[in-house]
Amino acid sequence: FESFVDAASGYTIVLAANYHDWQRKQVNSTVFVLRPSTLEPVVVQQVETAAATDVISFNVLGASPLRLVGFANFHGPAVLYKWTGGASVSAFVIASAGQGYVSGTVAMDSEFGSGFAGTFQVVDGGVVRVQISAGGSGYFPAAETKLRFGAGCAVDDSACTGTEMTGAVVAIEV
């Protein structure tokens, strides 16, 4: 195990080198963030390793501080990663457009990170584009994306931007 405080977010990060699970050599090692209120570890990322026997993190001095994370693998070469930490959201990849959506807002559902704002556009009910207006900060890979209605979704639209589209009726034709 190795731990450090992420300079960008202030969260405590714990790295675990996983050797094997008695079945495979390729076992992911784990990156945890400690929940500030309870210090409970929350998995935020899995890192591909080959029977990792040790993990280390260190700062490289220079024009700007750079943190590197390294894993010593028993069944392969050691690997070194640049730590990017809790970051802002800068891009989305639409894996599937879905169906039945109307244009609305995008929210990030994560106890780590804040300040994200965005909207999405649809064509024929499928999501085709996400526009980020504020990337926020402190987000980790486990953050979940939520699609919500935009302003003007109803006569009384006070709840529009907080209502997810999952399971919602977006159009009725009579």
C-alpha cells in the first residue's frame, strides 16, 4: 500500500498493489480515495498490473510538480504512470446515442468533484453532442453521468433541471 494527498483535490489517495487472485497473473491493482467524512475507502480506478508486488508514488521536481505512480510487477516489467488526480471534465465520448431523449442538461454524480455544468443535444431522440460549459474539478474516473431535463420541460419547470430522464415519459402522442 501507498498513500498520499492529491494536490489538486486535497483528497487522500490510497494505492493497493494486487499480486494475484490464485487464478490469474493479470490482476488489477486498485486506486482508492478516502471519503473525507468517514475515511471509508472508495474505489475510483483499477490499474492493469501483472502480479504487482509493490507500489510507490513520488514527486518529480521541476517547473511544475509532477507526481508519478509506479507498480513493480512479478510477471512483467514495472510500469510508471503520471498521476492526474481529481481533474476537470474536458470531453465526453458518446458510446451509444440511446433513444427517446430530448435535449437537456448533463450532471456528474460523484461525491468527489464539483462545479461541472453541461448540456446535451439530440437528433431523432438520440444523444449526439455534449457541450461542456464548466469542467469543474476534483472528478475521478468513477463519476457517473446523469442526463436531466432542461429548463422549460413543463408549465411549472421548477424541477426540470433536477429530474433525470431515466424512466421518464418524454413525449405522448394521442
